[in-house]
Amino acid sequence: MHKDKLKKIIAELKRAYAMELETVQNYLANSIDLDGVRAEEIKKSLAADIPEELRHAMTLARRIKVLGGRVPGSLDLERDQQYLQPAADSTDLITIIKGVIRPEGGAIRQNEKLIGLCEQVDFVTQDLVIGILGDEQEHRRTFVGFLTEFEKRK
């Protein structure tokens, strides 16, 4: 594998890894922090997604190591999910639902970027990321459905 291409792949794997871990943190916070009868389904869905997002992070971390990279610790990870922070109003479900859709969309774009980088270069990483991409598309679709339902009730 070409060294420059490998460095780019590892850098993008690290970015995807950071995104997954930040999503886990925010899903955990919101799965506990939300209030109200209507919040229960959202909380359950977020809680159910946490192990899968963590599994994605573990898969990405292992691949970083296999490719010769160093798995970043917490101080080396970027954070930028302002839109998925627990809302000031713990019953503001639409803000949280929209907040979930954004990082899932970001993860989808990041995975598509990685798939393109790996084309004809690293089939193993490409295959792993394709699997993660499918999961992220499914998560996003679930929350788009929640948003549609909640906006109809307004």
C-alpha cells in the first residue's frame, strides 16, 4: 500500500473513531436525560444504539492498529457535536431527534469518504467500513421516522 494513501486512510479512520465515541457519549447522556412519556421510545432507541456505536469504534480502533497507526486517547479526540448536547429543556424531543440525525449523516459521509479512499488500495478496511455504513444508514432512517412522526403531532 502506498505510504501517503495509508496515512490518509489512518487519519480518516481516526476521525471516524472520534465521531463514534462522541456519539456514544451524547447518546448515553440523552438516553438518560430526556423526560416525559413521549421520550421513552427515543430513550430506548438511543440506549439500544450505544453498544452498536461502541462496536463501530472498537472495529475502527483495531483497524487503525492493524494498519500501523496509534489509536488516539481521549485528549487526542476532536469534539464538535454541539447539536447533540442534552437540551436545556429535557422534554425537547425534536431538538434531540434532529441532533441524532446530524451525526448519523456525518458518519455516513465519513464512511463514504473512507470507502472511496480505500478503493483499489485497502479492501479489508473498505469492507469493514461498508458494514458500518449500513448500520449508520439504518440508525439515521429510524430517527428520520421519529422526526416525521413528532413533527406531525406539533
